[in-house]
Amino acid sequence: MKGFGCASLRMRRRRSSSGAAGLLWPLLGACLWASVVGYKPVIIVHGLFDSSGDFINLQRFINESHPGTNVTVIDLFDKGASLEPMWKQVEGFKAAIYPIMQNAADGVHFICYSQGGLVCRGILSTLSDHNVHSFISLSSPQAGQYGDTDYLKYLFPQFVKSNLYHFCYTALGQMISICNYWNDPHHRDLYVNSSDYLALLNSERPNPNSTEWKKNFLKIKKLVLIGGPDDGVITPWQSSQFGFYDDNETVVEMQHQELYLRDVFGLKTLAARGDLILCSVPGVQHVWWHSNETVFHTCMEKWLV
């Protein structure tokens, strides 16, 4: 509660009767625990066209619920630079994040928003000694993107979703981040053979590193997948929870997807461990996920200890 920190609790303890004081002991104990043990650092990775300044509200939510938490929003690939190829972003973010991990003996938490959720998957898959506990994927197109959105109209005004594959599945297209995870369900073979990023992460084409990447990814303790039906950008919205279209544009939920059934990179293992959490919230548009306090308390707060 804002304005009701450990210092005020100590003052109230000195002024209270023994009965009221008894009610305060559990809260004082929690404060003592936080001061001795502390909370794991939280690392936030932004999405397409975002910057670190967009996450002020999320930082505030974290520090109000878990006082003293070290929260870092990585200030890289901001705004237009977020269109750089995904593997380039993975390497850049990884270099910035690794020192934070090394200084966190008890590990760290990831909150990765939108495109940033896919960046974080790349980091977790390729970094063998990461120490991420909770990986919170906040409205991220984890199974890919296929939709006529305002972002698409802005970036590719001459294309619609049905013909963007002509550009995205070329060497030039693969130099733009969104094309690295553009997943056209009507041109599956082209996607599998052309995607330099998502198809490799999902081992949808032969990947000699797939076994090692799966082992690395499964070092996380919790995977929290957050999304909702009113997102308006992630298409289909179920992609935020690894659902996606079949070739009739009918959504196939995660549990029926091949990458889950074959446990390609560990989703089924995480589910069996009890470490795969889905959190769906209606009424939230894409740009508001990180500023919505209800989303934070419902889907994130408990996984940031």
C-alpha cells in the first residue's frame, strides 16, 4: 500500500496497544524478510517502436508491491531501431543484461513486452548460464504474427497481410524484425524455409542447436504468458499464448500445436512441472498492457518474488 511502508509500521508499533500490535507483527515480519532477503532484480525488455521511458508505470507498480526491487528497463534498440533484425537485437540485449545477471546471485526476473518477448526467448535459448527465474511474456507474438494492423499499414503501406510474404520471405525482408516472426499460415513452406528467427527458435526447420537451446530455455522456473482478446495488435491474440492459425485461419490453441505436443523447446515439460501459467485479461488494448495495474496485480505481481 502506498505510504504504508516498513518505517511507518515501526512507528505504529510503538504507538499501538498490545492487541493492535499483534496484528502488525506479520507485516513487520514481512518487512524484515524483504530487508534481509530482498527481491530478485527485474529486467524489462521493450517492444516494437517503444523506449525505456514507456515503462514508468510498470516500474512504479513493481516498487510499490515489492519495495526495494532493482528494476532495469534496457535502453537499446529504441523506436525505429527496434526494426533491426531480431538476432542482432538478441545479441545487443544479451550483452547489456548479462552483467546484471552476474551480479544477481539469487537470479533475476524477465518482463518482456510485445516483440521484446521474442527477443527474450532468443536470449534464454542461446545463453547457457542465464539465471532467469520468472519469464513473463507480456502480450508477445510468441507463435508469430499475421494480421492487418495499424503497425503493418505504417510499415508496409503497399501490402496487406495476404501478400506481405512476397517481401518478408526474402533476404531483404529478413533484415526487418517483424518479418523475422511473420508467420503466414497460407505459405507455411515459405515461412519455414525463410524465417531466420522464429522458425529456428521453434525448430520448425532443422536446427543443430535445438537440443542445447531447449536445455537452456528450461532453466527458467516459471513461464507466464499474458494476453487478451481485445489486444488489437497481436494477431491472432492467442499467439501471446502460443496459439496460432491453421491454413483456414482457425485458431489452434497451444495444447494442440505441434510445437507443444512434440515438446520442441520445452512447453510441455514446463506444463508438466506446473511452471506454465496462462493469464488472459479482456478489455486491454495492446499499448496499455504495461500500464494497466489490474494486469500487473492479476498476472505479474506474484511471480516477481
